[in-house]
Amino acid sequence: MKRPECIPDASVQHSPTNKEEERKVQRGWKRMLGFCFFASLICYIDRTNMSVAMVPVAEQYDWDKKTQGWVFAGFFIGYALTQVPGGILSGRMGGPSVVIISVALWSLFTLLTPFCAHSLPLVMLARIGLGMGEGAAMPAFHSIAGNWYPKEHRAQCVSAVAAAMQIGIVVSLLLSPIVAASWELVFVGCGLVGFIWCFIFYMYPPTNAFTPPVPKPEGHCVPWKTLLTKKGFWAIYISHFGGNFGFYILISWLPEYFIFLGVPLEQVGKFAVPAYLSAAASAYAAGYISDKLIHSGWGVLTVRRLILAFALGGAATSLFIATLLKPD
């Protein structure tokens, strides 16, 4: 039997009509959540690998700080390029289809990175390709949350993906002893893990993954003018920008920050892991608390504002304290 070319969303499954169908849908939700969790985990392992490996790679190829900055920037160039296209494609093909393509793309460029590192243009292309794959995955995860899960379960879905991001960073940091011995092995191994995820997802997709999506009206398009004039859009955009600004500084430079403080490379993970474990726990707790508050009658907007204010305020305070630390 020929497999379908794409994996559309299961939007029509949100209102099961009997207990058997409800159990089937919930199994599909759980399996899809598991796949998204592990895709997000792999995503952030691959995203953080270069940060952990930068010290031995820079020594091997004589990269100064400016070159290192460009290598980090290459990822974000690709990442920015595919955010909007990834969202558009998720609406047309379904989030699951975009996720599997994204994982395959970024896994390929992760695997190729050690073979490109001798040439700055080639490693930049590999980093841009990695960013393009991961950039498209982010809106796809949110598309899955919106189309696979009812409103009262969406925050838990998104927060599980967010928790996986932190755990992925932890795993990457724990690989620092291997990086110190052979950084190339880490990139090749992580690339292969991504392809294994793609194979399993393609061969054993969630049960209701192939349910046809809800058809969109003819001529449906994104109302950009309306969107860009909404206060809510800009509030989300600015808060997301602020959160990511600090977050990506940490992802990119935290290993070097600890080395600056006198921590050996093979011990960096020991010092950085607690921060990301607490972030993973708080990410999932935030989603759980959000859903509980909304279910108990709190306004959705009030809950979102409360959680966001706590998150951004805590992150800003922590970054400020980090600037006060000096090497012994």
C-alpha cells in the first residue's frame, strides 16, 4: 500500500462521539506529543552542539572571536529565513509533514558539519542549512498544538515541547567530555539519531495522523495588514524577541562563559546542567498551571500575561546577576 505523500493534521478529531473513538484520539494525542517531544529534544541537542564544541573547533581551525560569532550567526540566518514559510507550509501540508522534513534537513546538515569545518564558507552553509531546518520546525510544532489538541490541552503540548528544548541543551552539555575527546563524533552521531527519528515517525505515525485536515475556504490567505495592526501581535512579538535575546546568548556562549570563569571544558556540563533542568521543569509547570487556571475560570489573557511576566522578569534578573561574576 502506497504511503501518503504528506501527513495532514487531525483537526476533525477534537470532538469524539463515543468512548472508543475518544480513547483512540487520546492515544493519537499522546503519541504525537511523544514524537514532538523527541523531535524538539534532538533539535536543541543539534542547535547547542556547536556552542559546546566551539573551543576545540576554534583551536583546531584557528578561529578568532569574530569568526566564531559568524559561525553562530549562520544558524540564525537560516533560522529566520524559514520561520514564516514553515508556518505557511504547516497550514497547507499539516504540521507533522513539515516536522519530518525539518528533522531530516537539520540532521543532514548536522552530520555534514565536521566535513565542512575546514572551510569557513562551507561551515557557514552547513550552519545556515541547520537553521533553515530547525526554523521551519518551530511553527510546525505550534500548528500541531493548534490542530491536534483542544484549547484546554494546548498549553501542556507547547510546554512539553519547551521542556524538551531545555533537556536537549542538557544532553548536549553532558556530551562535553566526548566533545573534548572527539567533537566530530558528536555531530555525526546526532545527525544519525535525527534520521532514526524520521524513519520511526514515517513508519509508525500516530493513528489519526492521516485524517484529512479541515478544508480552508477558497482563496484563504494570511491577513497580514490586519495582523500587523493588532496590539496583541506586537505584544507577542516583542516579548518573544526579549525572551529569545537572552536565551540564545546563553545557548551560544554559556560554555565559553564557564571556561572564562576557569571551568575545564569536560566539566562545563556539570555547572550548566542545573540551570536547564530547572528551565525544563518550570516550562512544563507553566503549561500545567496555565491550563489549570484557565479551566478554573481565569481569563486566558490574564493567565498568559502572568506567566510571561514571571518568565521574562526571572530571566532578566538572572542575566544581570551573571554579569557580576568574575574569574577567581
